[in-house]
Amino acid sequence: MQNGYKCEDCEVAIWPATTRSELSWLKDRVHVVREVAKHSHGGLDMWIAEGLEFLNEHQGHSIITVTKR
């Protein structure tokens, strides 16, 4: 089973290698993660970087957390 984000406006989805709860955490705290990313020299976990990029690209759109088998 994979978890990811789907933009309902664009019909685009991504499937970062992480759990549904971590994806929900990122979506709920994206403003904090953006600030941390600005000051992080060691880099972010790959799933966070991938998820943040998707959320930034689809900012203002309807984003849902989805699961596929």
C-alpha cells in the first residue's frame, strides 16, 4: 500500500516513501517546514523535500492525502 498527495484541481499525484500520518503531518505544518527548509544546511528527509515541492507547486489548490494498493 502506498500513500501520497493528490491535487484535485490538476489531477496530479505523488507517492513519497512514507506513512499517511507523516504526509498529514507535513500538510498540516507546511508553513513551519518551509521555514525550516530555508535554514537547513543538512537537507531534509527525501519524503519531506518531495512532499514540500509538491505542496509548493499546488499551493492554493485542493490537496488530499490518498492511498493506493
